Amino acid sequence: MKQLILLIIYLLTFLNLSAQVNDSIVDWFKDSKLGMFIHWGLYSHTAGDWKGRPSKGAEHFMLYERIPLKEYSKIANEFDPVDFNASDWVKKAKYAGMKYMIVTAKHHDGFAMYDSKVSDYNIVKRTPFARDPMSEIIKACREEGLKFGFYYSLGRDWENPNVPTNWPVKGGRSNTWDYPDEDNKRLEIYIEEKVKPQITELLTNYGEIDFIWFDTPELVTKEQSLELRKLIFKIQPNCMVNQRIGNNYGDYEIVEQKLNNDIRKEPWEACLTMGKNWSFNKYDTIYKKPDILIRHFVDIVSKGGNLLLNIGPDGKGCFPVQTEPGLAEFHNWLGKYGEAIYGTQPWRVYGENLMQQVESERINENFHDAEYDGTPQEIVPDFRYTNKDNIVYIIVRHVEDKEYVLSSFTSDDRIKSIESIDSNMSVKWKIIEEKLKISVFGKKKDLIYVLKVNLLD
Ligand code: FHN
């Protein structure tokens, strides 16, 4: 009898712990390095306006403006993205070197951007568009060879009466204007009646789904996170889930609108906006410069992460024109230096600054929810490293000097040769006093360029 009980305990433990994807899928994720994030919903149609004036908050404006559900839901009557073309979106992502797409199936407003049988509060039933964009995007991803995932707002839903929150104060991210009785909201009812059925239909009706990208787990309990993880694993065992499922039941960590300070061994992803907001906002016209986006990208990769770069399409279904220079730069830069990115892993150190003790980038820590950008704003001349087999790539970031000394290398590295991936440049090098002195010659064409260090086997 004792052996039987022990066997049952072992099996239950194994089943709990095994609700995670296998290593080959995690390896694919870590090798892929770059994905596209899409925030698209009713808020894309209002685009930063409300009642004839700029609204407070982009995709959060229902909350910030305390808009009654009855009023907010009327936006659906006008949502008609006549220029939406899924193939165009996916081809732009592929052109930029992106290997997967994550698209908002349901954001905090609770509106389903897909043909939900669980709730009629969805794009097919409630808008003149009356199509399911998710099925079209997924079809295009399969045609272009990109993986696909659904974004799903887990712990915030302003349509449902049973979703309490407590950040930054009790009810701080809840719909307390339609549903004021915060203390009597029953999260388990929302999980059972909306979340689980919608996650089930998302994983059942669209073929193979590669990611569920949960957001804002808020007050979701350990048991609820585990039940969701096992539900996903049961329907699609190869579907990766991020840590915003809550309670550490995800397959990979998320950092948002900031960079990590150092290498992280476990799989992780940084999600960054191209402009200031996640969703389209007509007043958000200043987008990050292309070289700054590449700068952040190579930093993330040097520390073992992926970049999930966000675009907020407008109410007609088009990418903002301001995204074009950034997407083109990713295409050009990766077309030239992609070998230093795809399939690489961190080296023993992620990088170093110029020897003149230039102060390293400061990471802005004062996070305060959606409208925030904690990525470094200043440009520091420095170096990032990646590694593949017996090659170390030196990614030279905004360095004007033609000669520099790197202390991360020593004679122990047994360097065989160093070459410039950009054929317009040549390299001379030598180890002096256990440091690597490099001189580059020729015209530097890129603000961020790559040298390839070949090590002896
Ligand atoms: O509140 C959301 C926000 O709108 C956006 O979806 C980001 C993306 O990671 N997540 C939440 C803020 O942390």
C-alpha cells in the first residue's frame, strides 16, 4: 500500500512538473532571437482620441477615462479595418528578420479580436469588419514560416464583473465604475467562465499554436496558474507559455520596456515599443531611431534574450509609417550581421565599455505600468559579445575610435584570426599585456558593426 501511495505522489508530482515544453522547443525559441508583438484592438480605432480630445492612456483609456462598458463597446460599431492585410503584416515581420508573431487576442478591455464562441463581445459579432483576423494572420504565418502566439490579458478584464486587482491600490486596475463592489468579485468565476473556455477555443480552433503570451496575472492564484498551465499542455503540449501566467509556471521570463543588467541563463524575452505606446496613438509620432533599436536588440541577445518588438497597427489595419525605417534597418543589419545573432548564445561576458572608463548605460528602474520606457536613452560607445562554436562576435556599438583595447580577451583565448564582417573594413590585432588591441581600417559604414574572432579549436 505504501509503495502505491508513493507511486501516486510521484506521478502527480511528475505530471505537475512536466507541464512544460520540451527542450527542443526552448532551444528553437532561444535561437530565434526576434519576434513581432502586435497590439491591435478597439483602442486602435480611437487612436488616442476620446470625445474630441486626446485621451488619457492608449490601450488603457477605458480605465483612465472610466468609460462605462456600454459606451466603450459602441466603438466596435465603427471598427472596420478595411486596409487590413494579414499577409502584408507577416511579410513585413519576416522581412525584418522576425521569426514569430504575438498578437493581442484579448487585451484588458475584454474584447476578443477573434471569433469567440465564449463571448459575443468580439470582432466577428460586434463590428462591421465581421472577420476573424487571427485566422488570417495564422494562415499567413504558416505560409511564410513564422511561428505564432496569442497575447491574452489574464488578470485584467474590464468587460467581466469578476476581475479584482490590487495594483497600485485595491481595484487600481479593475473596472470599478461598472462593477464597484471590488470585495465581492470572484476571480475563480472569471477564470472558469471566460479564461479557460477562451484559452481552450484559442488552442483548439486555429491549429498548432506556438505561444500563449499571458499578461498582467494580477491576483491569479498558484492553483489557477497551474491549472491553466496543465490545460494548455493537455491541448497543445508544444505551446510555450510566458511567465506572466503567474506563480512561476511559465517557460520563459519577460522583461518589459527595459534591458537586463547581465546574462540570464533561463530563456527570456524583452518586449519593447517602437514608439511610446503599445497600441496606435495618433499623438505618438516620435519613434525610436533605427540604430537605437538595433543597439537594444544586440544588448538583449548578448545577455541571452529575445527581442519582441511591438507595433500598434491603426484602426484601418495598417502599420504606422514611422515603423518603416526601423523595420528596414533590422532587415539591412541582420542581412549583413545576422550570423552574429541567430543561433548564438552569450559568451562568458556580455560586453564591455571603451577603456576610457566611459560610464555604462543607466537602466531606468522607476517602472509604472503601460506608458513607460525604461530603456537607456543615452548612447555609450561600447561592445557586446555573442558566441557560436569557436567564434566570438564583437558587436561594436557607436564607437568612432579606430583603435581600441578590450580587456575581456586574453592569450588564453587562443585567437587564430579576427576579421570584419563588413568587407569595407580590415582589422589588425594583437594581445598586449593580456588584453586585445584592435585597429580597424577602411570606411565604417554602420553605427553598429561586427568583428568575427576565430578561436583555435
Ligand atoms: O498593461 C499592459 C500594456 O497595455 C501592454 O499590453 C504591456 C505589454 O507587455 N503589458 C501591460 C503593461 O505591463
